[in-house]
Amino acid sequence: MSSLTIIPGRPLKGTLSVPGDKSITHRAIMLSALAEGESTIKAYCRGEDCLNTVRAFQALGVRIDESPDQLRVHGKGLWGLAEPDRPIDCGNSGTGIRLLAGLLAGQDFFTVLTGDESVRRRPMGRVVRPLREMGATIAGRKGGELAPLAVTGSRLKAIEYQLPLPSAQVKSALLFAALFAEGTTRVTEPRLSRDHTERLFRYFGIPLDRKGATIALEGRSPLRWSGVNALVVPGDLSAAAFFIVGATIVPDSDVTVVGVGVNPTRTGILEILSRMGADIQISNRREEAGEPVADLRIKSAALRGIRIGPEDIPQTIDEFPILCVAAAVAQGETIISGAEELRVKESDRITTMAMELRKMGVQITENPDGMVIQGLGPSHGNQGLQGAVCASHGDHRVAMSLAIAGLAACSPTVIRDTECIETSFPNFERKMLELLTERC
């Protein structure tokens, strides 16, 4: 079991890039596989989650040539996938297994989708139920509530579906299924969730119609879309978030992150940190693959506690652990509510972050849908964050968040079980060390 030891005392300085956006990489691979002809995906995320999606489509008969810098996907068209000869293992990726369930529901063959222990605990019924309404034949543990999922390809029909909660994964699974369904599928969101799927559909030439909160897609369209010559994946804002918070809370830091996706459905972390008093400058705005991209410069700043409510959660769902670290060093109280979805991520992120930050001296009250964090700001009257021996709970975002917390502590911190970081951010430790300047 690997571990990471963090020695505090040095600022973060310099310029870095972060891995390609994980969510966009998953979707780009899927759409490229369904396109006619070759697509090149550059600057993709090489985390294990996305590599498992590559392996899934290779098992489905799609040739994908891999190099460290790009993927070349030889698309087979909507109906060109082949039945795999073994179960498809999605590893730790909830995105992979849920979107594949929708994509494979309309095929004419049988597939078993599974994942690691964490994925097998995560709720699948939220995807399986609407897919069954479309005519999908999906079996699974507890009646389809849990993986493994056995998907028998069926002839699908369009439905109109109101999402009970904002979920980009459920929405995207239904849109992929809608490609194979007869009629026009309409999906309505209670609040706008990540729109990477919609943007990439349009980038590949698939017509979508959005009116207000409702997205409409006509299935079994005669349209045959071609691959794209060079799709450049923006840097993952969720990965950048660790260094954005790190540069904010470690004194005398000054960090620039280049080429980061700033999709407005994802920038809640920037908006919340700005409300807390962070110094974040956005420059060089541009577009890649239909997505807005920019460079971010972050300087250290004193933070203050705020309220983070249900309206903030859909745009910060992956950044919750590192936001907890920001709140832990802020002046005053931070109240987080409406975040019950975080209990069914790679870990119960409400409980795990509360448990680990308490080890570092933070007073936290855990609630069913969030927590109240008493920040250890400069006028709190103690030494701030304490070094501790912490556990990742097998959750990559928890592990990296605790590493950043360790940089702001007054003594060394050890994080146990850090193999999980490879899920989304290979070379995280190396990137962090490159930014740490020599002690003065």
C-alpha cells in the first residue's frame, strides 16, 4: 500500500498544466467510436478511469491506437460495435459504467458491465429505471440497483423524462440511448448540470435542441457523422482545483495553470473561492472542442467562511473535498448543505472529509446533506491545521485534498493508500513537487 508524506513550509510557485478533462475524455472516446472514420483525441486524461473506457471500446471491437499524447480512434459507426467476449470492467468509473449502460442498451448484443468494489456499491437504479422505460433489458444486483449490470440490447423507443435530481451522468446515459431509439427523446433537468455531452454531440455534428431545461434528440436519424481530425481535450478544472486551493492557502504562493476548461457548468469552484476571498485571475480565454478554455493565475489570500447551498452543488460536485480544505483554513464558519449526493461517490465524501480533517484539528459538525466547518483562520487563536496520519478511503479526490491540506499544516502529514490518485491524476505528486520552491 503506497503512502504520501507531505512536508509543509514552502510556497507553491510556477506554471503547470493538468491532465485533460476526465469527463470530456470519456465522452470523446465514446462518440469517436460511434462515428464513421478516424478521430484523434489530443491531451486526453490518462487516468485509469479513462483508460478503462479505452479498453471497453477495444473489447467492443473498436481499434484505438494509444500514445502518451493522443488517441487515434477508428470509429465503427452507430451499429458497428461487436459483442465482447468477456465482462467489461469499468474500474472505479461511475461515469464509464453509467454512460456505457445507455450506449449499449440499444445494441443487438449482450454485455456485462462491472467495476471495482466502489462502483459495485454505487447506485445504478437512477440510470437503469429510465432506460427500462425506453425498452432496455437490464438486469443487475438488487433488481438493477447495483452493478454488475447485464445489458441485453433491445429496440428502444423515445421517452420524455424528468430528472428527479440534476445529474450529468443520467442525462448523458439517456442521450446516448436516444441515438438508438425510435422517435424524439426529451430529457428535462431540475437544474443545469454539466453539459459536456451536449457540447460534444454538437461538435461531432449530432443535432440537439435545447429549450429551457429540456433537451430533445431525434433517434435513429439518417445522419452519419464523421470522426474529427483533432479534438483537443481542455485541462480538467477538477484536477486544477487542488493547486488553485493550494496556491490560495499556502502563504507566498503564486501559481498559473494553463489551458484549463472553464465551462460555466463547472466553474462553481472558482465562484465559491472568489466569494471566500481568493485571488484568481482568468486570462487568455479561447475555445477547444466546443468548450471554453482559459489560463488561471492564483496568488495566496486569506479566506473567509461562507454558506454553500444546494444551488452551488451541481457545479462543484467533484470539488467538494478540496473546498472542505479551503473552508478548514478560512476565518469563520462555512455551512455546506444540499450535498447528499456526495454520500454515494467513490467514498461517502461527507463522512470521510469530516473524519480526516478532524484529525488535523478542525471542528466539523456532519449533517445528512453536508457539514458545518469551523475554520482555523489566522485569528482563531491556535496553530491552524495540525499534521496527522490520514487515510484516503480509496478515494482519489480525498487523497489529493488531504495532500494539499498537509501543505498548509504546521507539521508533516502522511496520507495512506494513495494508489487511487492514478484514477484521475497520474503524476500528481511530481506536479506538486515541481511547484514547491526551495526553502529560504
